[in-house]
Amino acid sequence: MEDPEEVVDTVLSGLRAVAPPVGMEARIQLALQSHRADQAPDSPFRFRLRRPALLGGFGGVLVVAAWCVAALCLFVLAGRRGAAKHPAEHPAAGHPAEQAVTSTPASISTPESQSPFVTPGAGAVHPRAVRLVSSRPSRGAAVAAADAGPAASLVSFPAPPMPLTEQERLLLVLAHRRGQARLAGIDAQKQEARETEQFQEFFKPEPSIVVNDTPPAAVDTATATTTTPSK
Amino acid sequence: MFPRAAASTDNAASQVDLPALVHAYAPVLFRVAYSVLRSRTEAEDVVQDAFVRVLEHRQSLPGVRDLRVWLVRIAWNLALDRRRRIRPDQMDESFARSLVDGSVAADAALAEFQQIQAVLGEMERLPKTERSVLLLSAIDELSTAEIASILGRSESAVRALLSRARQRLRERLAKGEERRWKILKK
């Protein structure tokens, strides 16, 4: 086994004797040249950045103009996105039912119309349309409410209805299949007469069953006359 | 000395002869970086980064008193900075392999390799200043005064640190050997 001191000396002498890789100097020279080329003053961009005094004249105007154009583009794009996300705020682009609802603001403000479920009084309007319109008050209405003063601010607005669940949506589909046509064809008197007739039909005694008070001796003859063999 | 003359050119910093500087100092900077990183590619990157720094601060070159110390300090700090991103197990083993005598038997070569690896591991575990002094002292081109200047210490402190580093390394290696023998005997 070698002495540890010798091993340490071996390691240190190995570090001392390390030779640089072949071509290292050439690679470094190339890297320095490319770095120097990047820093060269003939680069117009770097020239301008190094001389901010030039930006104070025409360059400054250009920068400000570019910022203004960018801000304008962002504003226009944001407006378009908002319009695409909230079509209910634009009545002309909405469903006909929505148009009908927006044309009658009194019905919107009633609590029944804000419910996602159909009430008999609001049968002509699709509940989904009512919900969409009523949950997003228009900007004009908000401004008017703000202008109305402190009395208007006391009016409480109900929370927007929760979105329908899958079951609720299925229930609505079931309940509204041909709903208006059926409602139009309903006549209360006819319905009542039909129900009475069905009741009578159900509870009507059968003609073959006879209530018998005769003694057992006579029962045999009675059954013999009443029951007819089927086979 | 030629590089110093190249660096302390009159008053125009742009006239620094960088190719001459690279030619004169690249080998020593490479050895400095390699002693820390023990990876040839990483050490070359450090040398390149050091000369890029020179290029970027060439305005201040005429004011540099000792260019070699200044360059070694740059390379040393860059190598230490890069060393923090490398785990000891990620370091290249080719250096330890290159020190093993190829003419001996395989088992003896393996034992020698393990000893060298142990020395390198113990050097990594030395206190920072002692390790720095030990590694810089391994480079022939650097005198004690220059090492002291690079590390910001006095010459006597450097000598004391070097002596302490070797002593500590010897003790630790002896302890490690004893432990190994005990394990082998069991």
C-alpha cells in the first residue's frame, strides 16, 4: 500500500501536469471574435441603445407612437373578445326568445322569471334564455341604477342563479316536449269528464258477480245457472 | 514580461492584444479551472468566460497591476461558481484513471484508483480556504505571494493554511485506511 502522502503528491502533480485540450486557444479566439462582433458599434440597434441622446429626438417620438399603437390594438382586441364572450349583451345577435325577453324588462325583474324552473305564468319563454339575460344586467342599466342615487343602491339584487345540473337539464327537456301544444289543447271540462269516466270504468262492478243471500242448498243451483263452463 | 506589456498598452484600452493574452495565459487558467472542476470541457468554458470578461472590461485593463493574478482570480471565481452547480458524484473520473499506472496488475491498479479517489474526496471535504490554498499551490506558475493575492490573504496565512491542509488530509486519509482495514479484517 502506498503512503497517503505519496498519493496526495501524485494527485497534486497530476493537477499540475494537466495540459489544455488541443485547439482550445483557437476556439477561444473564435469565441472572442464573435463576441466582439456582437459588440461592434456598427450594429444599428446597439448604436441606438448606446446613445440614448438620440432617443430624445425622433427616436423618442417613434417609441411613444409604437406604444400608442400597441395599446390601441390591445384595446380593440379586448373589446372584440368581450363581445364574443357575452353575446347576451347584444340583443340583435341573440335567440328570438331572448329578444322577446329583453323587450319586456318588467317580466325580467320579477323573481319568477329568474328561476331556472318553469312556472305556469311564464310558459311562453324558455327558462334558459331568461336566465341568461337576467343574470347579466346591461351596462346601461347599471349606469342608470348608479345615477338613481342612494335609494337605488338600497335595492338588493338577487344572486345570479346557479347553472343547471345535468339532471335539471334532462328534466327540462322532458317537461317541455310539445309542452305549449299540449297546454293549448287542454280543456278543463273535458279533462274532468275524462277522469270521471275513467274512475267509473275502474270501479264499476262486474256483471257476472251476483251477491247471493240464499241458503247453501240453493247455492249450487244458483252457481250452476250463473257460471257457465268456459270449456 | 510580454503579456503585461501587452496589457498595459499606452492609454488606449482597445489596443489590448487579446490573442497574445490568450496565448500566454490560457494554459494556466485552464489548470486553475481544472483543479476545481476536474472536467476538461467545463474548464475550457471557464477559460473562455474569463477572456470574455477581459474583453468586456478592457477599459479597466490599463489599471490592472498584475494581470496574471487578476486573470487567475477571475478564472478561479468563475470555476468556483460553476463548481457549485456540479455534485461531487457528477465529476469526471477520467482524471483519477489517468493517474493510475497502466503497467501494474488489475487489482493493484484498482487499489491505486481507489486511493486516488479517496484523496480527491478528502480534498473536497477540506475547509474551503485550505482546499483553495492546496489546489492553487499545485499550480507551478503561482508563487505564494500570488496565491495570497488571489485569495486575499497574507503570505504567512497562505503558508499556514497549506501546512494545515496537508496535515488534515494526511490524518483523514490515515483514518480512512484504518477503517478500511478493520472492515476487511472483519
